[in-house]
Amino acid sequence: MSFSSDVKEELRTKIDSARHCQIAEFAAMMAFGGQVCFKNEKNKDLKSAYILFATENETVAETFKELAMRAFGVPESGVRRLGEEKKGGAVWLVIEDEQSVRHILMALKWESGNEQDIIKRVFAHPLIIQKECCKRAFIRGAFLAAGSISDPNKFYHYEIVCDESDDAAQLQSMLLFFNLDAKVIARKKNFVVYIKEGSHITDCLNVMGAFVSQMNLYNVMILKGMRNDVNRKVNCETANLNKTIEAAVKQIRDIEYIRDTVGLDYLKPSLREVAALRLENTDMNLKDIGALLSPPVGKSGVNHRLRKISEIAQALRG
């Protein structure tokens, strides 16, 4: 299974015992995957209304059904699965009982109780998400219905797809309430609320209650961090080694040029001694070369003499 599927499977077991949180989570699932339909399109009243919910994830469908049963007392037989007439590989659930539909819509603040009122969709009514625990439940429901997380071994990306810009702004404000760095971007006809920072995604998993997935993501981040540190050190050491080799090759070429044109006797004794040792020990570092001199000289002293030799070679080249 994908990391997203693992997270949703874990969230399946995290339904709150408090009814107000159950309503908040159900409200999010309705906002992202549900709709109110009417058997009689000409007369849109509560008597002809029914609730339709669609998802491509079996776990999400089971969560929706369980929330309807626990929060609103809908009997198990009252959440019916539609037949194969619906296409696209989605799972379609329908709630048709008039009393259950009325109960749900009034709890979600989608209907005022007036039989003649036209039902208007409200993304998240302020009364439903007053408490911090209800905000957590709403974010969890939103992720279940329309969210995904990329494979953390590849890159870090958490997102929830919204239909309207107002919906995205409201969801973003909920995530910002928990100090999560959520941003919004327009994508085709939708608006996507997303988080890119790995540490903020782990915090978001904590907010939703996916603690096992949070620890799994932490482990991936630690391993990737260790790998990156090793790669940086290897690259740094390789770069330093390449610089050392390039410097040694240049030093030897300069010394050979002096030897082949005017002879090493052209150099002062102190420079001539370093030049001879450099030719004899092409792979030796400057510190070890300095230890062979009489008297011994430090690394900076050897480097200074080799620089002088290079200047002389450059002058001879004209």
C-alpha cells in the first residue's frame, strides 16, 4: 500500500468518542465528498432529499458509514451502497431515510428546520469547529475524503484538494491554527491546500491522530538525513582530494619545467630541497614532505616554498 493508504487505514481507527468531534469529521467528509441530491428536482424540499457520498477508497467509505451510524444513529441498512451503474471505480454510498437526512443536515447546519428552505452547502459552519478537538477532527475528515501524502522516500508533500477558493482558505486557516505552514495553489479547476516541509507534515499527522504514521515518517526523515550527511561528507572529501591532486600535478609540472630548462641548481638550496622531495614523492602530502626537510618545516612553510617555485616557473615561461 502507499503511504497515503497507510495513513488513512490508521485514521480509520481514530474516530473520536465525543459526538461533537464525530459531527465535525463527518461534516468534512460531506464537504469534500458528499452532496445533497433530490428525487424531485422541480420541488427541492427535504422530503425528496437524499445524501450521496463518493470515494475511491474502501477505508474512507467504511469511515463515512461508521460516522453516520455513531453520530446520527443511522442504522447500518440506512447507508446503502449503490450498484455498478456508477462509473469511475468509485464507491458510492447513499442515505435516503427522510428522518436521518433531516437529522444530519440540521446537525451540519446545512438546513434551518424550515420545510421550504433551500438547502445551501456550507463548507464548515463556525459552530461545528469551535473547539480545538473539532478542528482536528475536521482536518482528519478532510484528509480522508480528499487528501494525499507522497511517498516520503521520494519527497515530502501533503495536500487536500478543494473545489472552491473559500473552502481552501478556511481549511488553510485551520491548519495555520496548529502552526502548520499550509499554502494554497490553484490547480486546473481546483484549489489545493498543501504542506511541503517534512517536519510540518509530521506535525500534521500528529494533529490528525496518525501517530504510527508520524513515527514512520520521522524514521524516513532520519535515514534520509543521515544519507545526506554521508553524501555531503563524501562529496566534500572528494572535492578536497581532487584539489590536492590538481595542486600536486601543477607543482610537479612546474618543477619539471625548471629542471628541463635551467636545471634545479637554478633554485635556492631551500627551494631545491623541496623540489627534489616533491619529485621523489608525488603522492605525499605537504605535512609529510615538511617532516623530511632538514630542519623540518610545517605544512604552511612547504606550501610557501612550492608557491615560490611556481612563480619562478611562470617567470621562465615568459
